[in-house]
Amino acid sequence: MLVVLQVVTATLVSITMALALAHALEFPGKMRLSETEYRTVQTIYYPGFTIGGIGEGLALVALLGLVALTPTGGAAFWLSVAAFIALAMMHGVYWVLIHPVNNFWVEGVNMGAAGRRFFGIGATGRRGEPPDWTVLRDRWEYSHVIRAGLGLTSQTMLVTAIAL
């Protein structure tokens, strides 16, 4: 049972890290795009990355379960706890820094009811002038670099804990 949970958890955390790493690797190229090009490119992410993002919540649950089943006090336990904290921080970066910006990028994008509900979480009406797109771009791009670092940290800690 524990081995199955370790494999499932490692897979889910790896998928979560890979999605964030993919965004981070695009960073140099995307920073060179014009506003029109950037807005066009942004819309390609939401169908696939939204499906992949489901794994992030599952990874958090699986990792918490793994922490609960790992004997306390040893290095494997503390590495698992550190992996969970890094993954939780990664998740927090999404909801605090990225999700509100996603609401801006998907404005006017034709999507299904589930997508509208998800991207509508935390959406508020805009007042005044629209925000500077480069500020939103920078927030989105740098936040994904931070998420990639946290995801890689989580995945490395988890794999090390399992190897012990």
C-alpha cells in the first residue's frame, strides 16, 4: 500500500512540477512577444493546463496522505513534510498571484461552463483603466518561475524521501 502511494504521489508531484517548469522554460521567448502575440499565445494554455492542473490538487492530497503514513522523526518524514510545504506554497502562488491574472487573459475566450466557473473564482469587476499588460505579463511569468522552483524543490525532496 505504501509503495503504491509513493509511486502515485511521485507521479502527481512530477506532473505538477513539469507543468510549472514548462511555463518557466518559455519565459525568455515569451518576454520578447508584442502584446498581440502574447495575448494570442496565452489562450493556448488553458485547455490542456487546466486538465493537467487537476493533478496539482490530487498531488497535495496524496502527499499529505504520504506524510501521514510515513514514520515520524526520520529523515524520510521530514523530507516528505518539506515536499508538502513546497507544494502547498506552489499552490498558494497560483491562487494569490496567477489566478487573478488568468481572469484577465481569458476575458473574451470561448470556453465551456466548467472553465468559466473555474476562471470566475475570485473574479471581480474592473474599475477604471485596464491594467498595463506588461505588469500582468511580468506577474504571470515570474510567478511561474517561482512555481517551477517550488515544484522542483517538492519533487526532489519527495524522491529523496522515497529513496531513503
